[in-house]
Amino acid sequence: MRKLKNEELERKTIAEFKAAVKTPLSLVLDNIRSLNNIGSVFRSADAFLIEKIYLCGITATPPHRDIHKTALGATDNVSWEYADNTLEVVQQLQKEQVSVWAVEQTEQAVQLNQFIPQKDIRYAFVLGNEVKGVSQEVVDACGQSLEIPQLGTKHSLNISVSAGVMLWDFFTKMMPDK
């Protein structure tokens, strides 16, 4: 077995990426403090052709060298916008008929392995602060939450890991032919 060379990977150009049909999912980052986590989310969003990332509250925005360090250029490809208030972004998405879900451990959370997205609906997943998670007012506004099943002692994943798991799961359920 031989590792593939970069030129064998059939990578999209930036123009091809922007023109490609996107996975019907956006991410809302609720007050993420680590620039490396933000960059990692951009990179995963690029890998799975995510529609957009909303950077909210204290979440830093590109260009920034610490975001670039982990994004490796994905900030040039993935559409993004900044908003001061996460709650307002959630409410606007809902007005646009987007199904918005908090990625959080809540009383009535749907376990990710039991989540079945509908093909004719656009979705947004809200990922929260590394310490406090998704704010309660945003969880309330979403009205629905997804939880990644975990069996260990921590019951907590890094936000960039959670984003990667969520994106992979959603992508495989929505785009099985890719």
C-alpha cells in the first residue's frame, strides 16, 4: 500500500469549492474562546462542504494567524459571518425555515446515532463554549438538541472534536453517494 501524493487527491480549487453543491448544514459557534478550535472547525467544514459558519459573541474571526494555523486556508473557502448575538442568529435561521439544534446534553436530547435528518430540510448545529457549552437561552430558543453518546468519565469532548463527529455523521446520513 502506498500513500497518495497531494496531486492525486483530486482536491477542489477555491472556485470549485464555492460552486459545489453544499451539504445543507450550517454551524453556529456560540462564544468559542480557542482560536485553534475555530480553525479546526473551519477545516472540518471545508472537508464536508458545509454551507456556512456563524461566528458569534467572543468567537474570533479570520484573518488571524492562530485560526489559520489549524484552518490551513479553509477560511478562504468556507462562507462565514460574524454576529454579536448567538440568539439573534438562531432566531434569524429559524425565520428562514432552518431546523436549528443545540449540540448539548439536555433532558430530552436526541442521541446522535438516533438522529435522522430529512433530506428536504436545511439544518444548523449550535456548538458552545469550551467551558460553559451552549448558553441556556440559546438552548431554549433551539427547542431541540443533539447529544453525542459518550461512555467514559468526562462526558465532554473538545468543541473541534464534537464538530468533526457531528459533521461526519450528518454528511454520511445526508450524502451517502459522495
